[in-house]
Amino acid sequence: MHIVSCPSCGAEVRFKSHAAVMAVCGFCRATLLKDAESVKNLGTMSSVLEDYSPIQIGTSGILDGRDFTVVGRIQLRYAHGMWNEWHVLYGDGGNGWLGDSSGQFTMTAERKVREALPAFDTLRIAQPVRINGENFLAAEIRSAECIAGQGELPFRIGEGWRIRVADLRNGAAFVTLDYTDGEVPLVYAGVAVTLDEMRCQLLRDDDQVKAGAGRFRGKVDALDCPSCGSAIKYLPGITTTLICPACKAQLDASGPQASVLAAGAKTAAMRTTIELGATANIRGSEHTVIGAMVRATSGAGASKWTEYLLFSARGGFFWIVETNAGWFQAKVMHRWPAWDPAAGEVARAENQAYQKSDSYLATVVAAAGAFNWRVSVGDQVFVTEYENTSGTLAAETTREEMTWSRSTRLAFDQIKTWFGVAPKAVDAMTATEAAAPGAGTLQKFFWWLIGLNAIPLIFNFKETAIILALTLFLIAGMIFSGDDKQ
């Protein structure tokens, strides 16, 4: 360990790694560059934006028998959100990077490769790339900039430092190609992991988040929309993008004051079965509905459904999806299924085969609340679904990103238990017609018959009319009796 005094404020700054060349003073935010003879002050680095991440400087764990400690962080922003890269120091002296993006974690370290690698501008999502004899698929392609730094880092960075990276996946295996310094990328290889798999210790708890950020994770607060003045419920410290339910303005809530990113599109008012801010105890953890969006397809067989984003301090993010066919729960997969984009008819996950069942273009037609990426009305994603008896796998693809999620059916009674909601009338009607084919047609015919014969009843209420009324009453009894039996 190398201990120096900050040339700006005099505070003690510790370099735990001998390979570290840069550190950010925890007191005055001065950026310190270490060389063989001295420490230079490069200026002040912006403070990191507090987010939902449970990781902090000092978090430790074990992966593949190697113990590690988090010693630094780079916070990066791209067009649709932000993520953290945590610099880790292993007990054996090695170092690596713990990627932290929307509750998904990866652990990588620099590696040498044998093959020639594609240029950044030639990469495409789902494109196969061979790394040391193993095939990977391009999962994310993005340009980003550094917005803040913390702790000690193995190379020199500064605010506004820009990077170009591509993430590749194959099952749990994970590779990042870093094109920041040119068309020949640095390669960081490793694995997708969970906090439990890393046996992490010294994670942030709610009190530490409150003390560090002045915000309490998991507490629903409200702010006034700077565009229209309406109150917006949201979870401070969890997401940086909000959509006002009233005026649909897109807001940046990453700073101490929310600012308008874009004016809201004129859309129909969202009517959701589950309200924003609703809470439920799910699998022993309190989850809150922080965002909702309506997606739709067009053309023949067009459909519309609602997706609710839930967050829990312990359980992270997951989705509840409401469709005319029922309710489903879905979560992003950190281990990709085995899948060949050239064939594309089968995906395999957890030793199960899933057959391709559908593909379509989904468009966001309405959105409100908070999200862990930037959502806008009109956003489109191409979805391919694979099914078996245990559930559905879905690949969602854009030009910049591909994700896989797994969904399973939820009974409405479970939704009612969690949130205490009643089904929509349209869903109840759909369920009735599905359970009793033809019942809707018979009822419509009966009411048409009543209307047709009501005219003589009004103008000629005699003995014949009485007989006709009794006859119609008996017909109605037979129709609705038959419906009940079905």
C-alpha cells in the first residue's frame, strides 16, 4: 500500500494497488496522478451520481477461489442510461473490472487474443465474433463518456473521457472489446455473475444510501414536474429517467433537481390495472411498481399489452406483463441461452429446449414513471419468442443492444393477492367468451330480438303482446341458463 497526502487538501490518500496510477481524493474530489517521484493534482472530478447499486468502495467477495476488494469506480453515461465499472483488486495482486448495469453484473480482466478482431464500425448486434477459439455474439455496442470517478484506477481518465465498447456473450461467458484507443481493441474477458455467486460482503444498506446521498432507497418520494407542475411519485436513487404521468415529459432525475429532457408526446391517458407506486411483498421482499409502459404491434393480428417495472432493494428489477391472454412475470437473464442466429428456431436454457413461437416489432405507445434506461414513446424493439411448457424466452433486439428474458405465467389470483386489484372489464369479457364460445353471439341475437319486438309492445299492449313478452322471457331464460352451464 502506498499512502500520500493530497496536494489540494492534505488529506491522506491510500493506493492499495501498486498498479494504480490515479486516485480521486475522497475529501476534496481532486484527481491525483501518481508517478515514480510525486503525486500531481489534475483538477477536480465530479462526484458520482448516487444510484441503486449495492456496491461501494470496500465491497469484497470471492469468485473462482480468488478474493477481491472494490477499490475504485468509473461512472459512464450513454444515450439510453448509465452504468458503473468498479475497479477490483485481487488478493493475489491481480486486478479486474466488475461491471454493474441495471442490476446485471459481470467480472472481467484484460486478456490477450489470437484472432484478428473486427473494427468497431463493422460490428452488428447478434454478429458472431470468435475469441480464443470460442464463438460469442455481440450483445451491446455503445459509445459513452465518463461523468465521474471515485477511488483508485489503473489508468488516467478525466471528466468527458469518451469510450467505445462492444459487449459479447456466450452463455455465462462475457467479453468486452474496448476500442477507446483505436481500431485494435483491448479485450476484457470473464463471466456474468450475481452478488450471491460472488459472496459479496460490505454491500451498501439502506442507511448508508441515505447518509451518502441524502436519499432513502426504497422510499417513494414525490417531485413536481418542471414541465407541468404535476406531482410524480418515484424512487429516489434508483433510476435517472422519469416520465411524467400527466404531461408525458421525459425528465432527468440524476441530479439534485429534475430537468426536462424532452417534451411529452400527445398520447391517450394510461389506464393501468396496477397503479404506479403500488407495493407488494413478493418472495419475502417488498417490491414497488416504479414504471409502466404500454407496447403494441401493428398490422394483422395487432395487439397491445402493459408492462410494469418493479424494484426491490434486495431483489432488484423484474417485470409483470398484463395481456389479454393473462399475466406473466419476466426477468432479464444474466446467462444467455444457447442460440444460433443463423438457424434461429431453437434456444436452449437450463438444459431445456424452447421452440420459436413468434416474432414481431413492438412499439412503445405510452409510458409513465421511472425506468432504469431512457424510454420514449415511439421506441421500437424486435422481439423473438421461444416457448416450452415451463415458460417463454424472449430476445429483444435494437441496433445497439440485445437482451434475453425469461417469463412464466402468473395466476390473476396471485396479482390480486399482491396488489389487491380487480381485473379490467375487457379482460373479464375476453375470459368469459373464451370459456363459453358462442355465448356472446347468442346474447347479442337475443337483445336484437327484444329490440325488434319492443315496437308492437309499446303501441299495442294487448293479449297478443302479453303472450309475445312471455315467450321472449322464456327464450332469454334458456339462453342464459345454457351460458351458465357452459
